[in-house]
Amino acid sequence: MPILPTTGLPLSATTPSARPAKTPEALEQTARDFEAAFLTEAFSHMGLDRTKGVEGAAPFASFVNRAYAEQLVERGGIGLAENIVRALAAKDDNA
């Protein structure tokens, strides 16, 4: 008797070759999302999420950092997303 329930998917559906191909637009959006997540984390480590003594504001500081990061990425970011897309495109060309 199996311990884990089966998914009902054939084994071949879980192999990397069976994954759907990403469109360039989807790849770029995913890279921008990653850059925003990276910047959000960086901002919190830089101390930009300090609430300056505002009671009850601490739980919401990460939302402010995320908003700052998304705005930065919309305005061109720091180039991380562009480098990710370029590296993945080069990898696909070499494959």
C-alpha cells in the first residue's frame, strides 16, 4: 500500500522535457518578479523597513519595501532581470 497518494499523472509529465515552453514575455515577467523579490529582501536588510516608532506598522513594512522594489523594477531596475533573460536565452541557444 503506497504511503503517498498517486497524482494520476504519467511519469513522463513530470520530466523537464514535458514542461510547457515559456514565451519570451512570460520569461521576462518572471525575471522582473524575481528582481523585485530580490530588491524587497535587500531593502529589508538595508534597514529601509524601519517603522520609526509607529505603533503597529512593523507588520506592514514588507509591503512598503515590495512597493518600492516594484517601482524600481518598472523604471528599469538594477539590471538583474535583463541579465537573467540574457543568460537563459543564451542557454537555450546552446542547447
